[in-house]
Amino acid sequence: MTHRERRSKRIAAMSAATIALLAAACNQSTGPDNAATPTIAGSQSISADRSHNRLAPRIGHVFVIVLENENFTTTFGPGSPATFLNDALVKGGAFLTQYYGTGHFSLDNYISMISGQAPDGATQQDCGIYSNFVQTGTAPFGQAIGNGCIYPERVRTIANQLTDAGLTWRSYNEDMGNVPTREAAACGHVPIGTVDNTNTALPNDSYADRHNPFVYFHAIIDHRICRQNVVPLTGLTRDLRATSMTPNFVFITPNTCHDGHDSPCASGEPGGLVSADQFLRTWATRILASPAFRKDGFLLIVTDESGFTGPDANTACCNEQSGPNVPLAGQFGPGGGLVGAVALSPFIAPGTVSNTPYNHYSMLRSVEDYFGLGHLGFAAQPDLVTFGADVFTRPSGNPGRDRPHF
């Protein structure tokens, strides 16, 4: 048997094992009887009550994994190299076919995910210089008027909300601190006012500040909680061992190879969706097996923004506003483009497909609602839709009944 044949058999076995894991972790059951037309050929679709007035199930642990820079059709269309994502994860949860990024380039999307702040001229360019945001005023929905990168203390994030509510959070960042002279191993970022050299990947350190939004807020980096909670990815294995050790909100940033941004990578790996898919094989599987996920978990796998070409590259949804600092949130159009997302939970029937439009502000508002928090920035728009009964197609859940096996 050739090396290629052995590798193909291993991949097939891993996918089969993970599908079994999903069935156990999510306690697979029959979904609603009436089926809707799937958006992607070959996907099973379970129709859902489209009312968003129903409360979501009692979610106690949220996990977010952010991938990078791919169009919807590249990630989820025929021939996608992300075979694990499409074969196991899409089929094991809810496929959100109308999920959109909020800007271009990367950083402004990450900022919107945790604070609801819209882009400014510096964050649209990924903050090549790690500079302070100079605020000159405040616009509706708490939008800071000004320009720069690191928001002043008064601009809050979901991390601050959770801390104030007595809940827990942690940002796990792959490779952070691998080269200590480049960035620290906790609350890692370059010195304020300097050129951000983490924008260049090294063979043994592909951490990038611009993909870690928590280091762009003085309300986090000026406090001890940053060193405690903005940490390397390696700590997640330990924290998944028991529900009591797992934070309520887990934000996972792969390195710039494993999130699909780089291709090829400084490490010699292929990068792109091939390496992103391998990252999901490892980490999504570990999350699905964790006691916290099986109890009351919600895992969202999302891409920050679309690529820059194609008909959906710069599109938006959900009445997205550009904010007070730039004419177009997506630089070349109203938004960050159609990217799609995948959600998994004991409260989601496998094979669910939702065609409801969502974006990063929708995600932030949804998470805030799960934990009984107020709404930050553009997550406070009154007409913004959150993940509803179209996603949570099994609200009773029966979470944790079966222990998954590998």
C-alpha cells in the first residue's frame, strides 16, 4: 500500500470516528418532519421555525474558532479541500449559509466580533503600527469616533461584560510567545507605537496581533486579567478536561497557517483550507468531546472575511452600518462578504440548514443574550437578528446523556 493510500484510509477513518462523536456529543435525534431545499447540493436540510422571538436554549459555554479569508463557495462548494469541515462538521450541526463578514481586511472583523465597534481607517488596514485610537467623540450605538488601533479604556468588550457579570472567558492564541523577543506568552503584543512585526510569520511563530482582538483594548491590556486570560492555545487542552475548568466564553485564534490565511506557510506546511481543516480535525474534535460542550455548549466555526474577488466578496447583510469613521465598512463595498458558518451544540439537530442572514454583530449579540448581558456597539441595533429557532432545532437538547468515544 502506498503512502497516499495509507493516508487516505486514515483520513476516512478519522471522519467516520468524528461523525460518530458528533452523534454522541449532540445526542442525535430525528429533526422536524418537513424538509427545506438545501443551499448546497447534497446537504441535508432540516426546516426550522423561523421565528426569532423564541428564547435560545440555556447555553453555558460558547466556543468560537475563527478561520481566515475565504469565499463561501471556496470553503463549502464542490471540490473544497476542507473535507472534514464539510463531511463531518457541517452534517453534524447547523450550516449557516448566509453568514457575512463585516469588513476588510482582517482586524476590523475581529474588533466587531467582541466589541461591536465598526471599522476605522487604521483597523481596515490591519494596524501596521500598533498605535492608540485617538477618540474625538461618540456616535450612536456607542461608536467611537476617531482613528487608531488600541481603543481607550471606556470602550468595552464582551470580555469586560463577562468579568463584570462574574463569568469567565479566555482567548487562546496558537504560537503566542513561541519567540519571546517578538511577543510575550501571555497578553502578547508588540510595544505600543511600534511597527507590528507579528504581521510577518516566522517558521516557529505565526501568531499575529491582528487576529487577536483582545489586545486592541486598553480595558483589557492595561489590567492583570489580560495576562491571565489572553494565553497560548496549548492551555486549552487542560481547560477542557472538566466543566469547572472551561471558561464560559472561549475564543480560539489559530496561527496564520492553521487559520488558512497563509499558503504556503513559513513553517513549510501547505496552509490554506488544507491546514485549516487539519486544525479543525484536532481542536473541534477535542471541544466536542469535552464535558462543558456536552453539558450546555455551543461551537461556532466562522471565517472573518471573504476573499476580495467574486460577486459576494464585499457584500453585507443585516442592515450593516459603516459607522462614523469610514465611508464603506468593507472598503470596496458595504461589508466583508459572504463566508458561511457552522454551529454545533447538543441543542442543534444534525443536518440543520439555516438561510437566515447573520454577521459578526449578530454573533456578538447572540452570545451576549446567552449570558444575560447588554449589547455593545452595533450589536445593539434594534432590528439585528440573533441565532434563533432556525439554528437551535432541538431546544430540549438532552445534553450530556451520552459520552462520546473516539
